[in-house]
Amino acid sequence: MTAPTQPPATPDLLYSRDEEDLRSAVRALLAARADAPTVIAATESDTPYDPRLWSSLAADIGAAGLLVPEKLGGQGASHREAAVVLEELGRSVAPAPYLTSSVVATETLLALGAEDGPAAALLGELASGARTAVLAVPFAAAPAGATALTSLDGTVRGVADAAAADVLLVPTAEGLYAVEASAPGVAVSPLVPLDLTRPLAAVTLTGATGTLLADAGASATAARRGLLAGAGLLASEQLGIAEWCLTETVRHTRERHQFNRPVGSFQALKHRMAQLWLEVVSARAAARNAADALATGSPDAPLAVAVAQAYCSGVAVHAAEECVQLHGGIGMTWEHPAHLYLKRAKADSIAYGTAGSHRQAVAELAELPAP
């Protein structure tokens, strides 16, 4: 007799008390160190990062080590807690290499399964916040579509946060290398990004040397796992963007008066904000489902991530566009932070795969290919 099939576990979309405590700590830090005037002023620099902010977030709060097991020097938490941090970073659009270093690079190293050696040592340094690393692939690379250099010679364009990284994780045909960003033969050239809070750079390697961490097969698998985690938790950043835009727009339309009435009381604007609220609620469910699937190691994690990215990227862009438009003339000014959220939402919409590529992934994973 065939054993009954166990039903899939129900995803937990709610926030735990620990997650809410973490949110409060991160939000308080960002309010003090990364308010709107501070972030706008920082975008005038090619490297808008605040070392003190990163030290407080990564080391003092311990956010950098959330995905790293305690035996390797981390917090031994999960993707759910990391998602909360990214929600708050999305709310403030603070320039911080958290997604690229503490999620993508960290998850790539964790996929190697090393408990000692150079990969484990690097994980400990990343978890402590003492160093940062980036996976040297274009920011637009989808989890299943990342390409590798033939060797430690060549150029990779559009690498996010490369200017702030201490270590480059370079996938090649030979395997995954850890290359010091300051090593001879390594050049990191800033590019002009749309999102000034997350700089892009071209990484050029010319006869560079590095430490081989894994062979070619393990390297490809690790890079895919890192990019999958990045895409899944990017949805939480997009959720944070959308939530801030909705909250700020509602506040503004309550305070802004026209014809002796708050403009938010006009029916046309009520309908637009109500529609946006529905989209944000749905985005929260999709983002939390992706974070929970990654945290529990669910076999449906690729599907949950693809669904979250296919939906959340559009919601973040729509929310940011509505924020700019419903703020009227002030929404178009450089002094108001609305433009930062629109640029971050637009840049995020093509990060780790476009919404279209994720919809195609959903169709393939659900065995419903497009005609």
C-alpha cells in the first residue's frame, strides 16, 4: 500500500516577536543615521556609504551575520530575519552593502558547505562586519542566468557595491575564487547608476590572483544559490520601498489642502491609494512567502522567489510613481526623497532578473510554458 503523501507545510507569513524587535532596532538606527537629508547628501559622492552606519548595523546589531551559523561566528538566524532588515533598508533607501554582501555573497559561501578553510574564515569576517564581499556578476543577473569569466582575466560590468567591497567572489570556468579588491591586477571603475544609493562598477581583472574556494561545478551551484537568495530577499526591500511610498503619500494628502479640503479626501485619489494599499498587502504576502521558503529550505523556494519577484518589483515601481505624482510639484524636487525611492524601485526592477524573466520561470516551474 502506498504511503499517503504529506501535504506541503503552510508558510508562516507573520512576523515573530524577535523579528519585530529586530525591526525596531534597525528602524531606530536608520532614523538616526540615514534620514532623508543625510541620504540625499550622501548621493553626491561616488561612494555614498557611511562606515559608522555599516559598523552599527553589521556589528552592533549583528545584522551581517544573520544567515551565518553560530559555529562560524554568525547569529544563526534565517532569511526571515534578514528580510526584516531589508524591509527597513528599503524604507530608508540607505546606502549599505547589506543585500550584496550579507545575503548574496554570504549565501554563496554557505553553499560551499565548508566548516574550515578560507571560505569559512571569510564567512566569519563577513558575519562580524569587519569585511564585505560581492559576487562579481552583473546586478541584473538572474539566478539561472549568471555567466562566469573564463579565468581571472576579463571585465564584469554592472557589479553592485563593488566599490565598497573588500573581497570579490569571482566565478570562473575553473571555479570560484576569492580575490582581494586591492590586489594587483584588480581595477574597480565606478559607473553612472540610476540609483545613486547603490553604486555600480565595472570590475576588470588583468592577471589577478586569488584563493580557489571551489571547483567549477560547486561554483556554479553556489552562485545560483546566492543569486536565488538575493532575488528572494530583494522582494522584501521592494516591499519596504512600497510601504514607505504609500505611508508618505497618505500623510501628505491628509495635510495638503485644496479648496479648503485635504486633497486625500477627493474620491479619485482615495481610489488610487486604496488600490495601492491592496497591492502592498499582496506584495507583503509574496515577499514573506519567499523569505519563509528560503528559511525553511523548501523545495518550492525557486517558485516562491520567482512569484515574489514577478509581483513585488512592479508594486514598488507603481508605489514610487504614485508617490511622486501625488506629491505634486514637491515630488519632482531634488530636496524631497521621493526621487530616491523611484530610482531605487526602477533599478531593483531589473536586479537579479526582470519581472518578465521571473514570470517565465514561474511558467516553467509550474509546468505551464508560454505558447
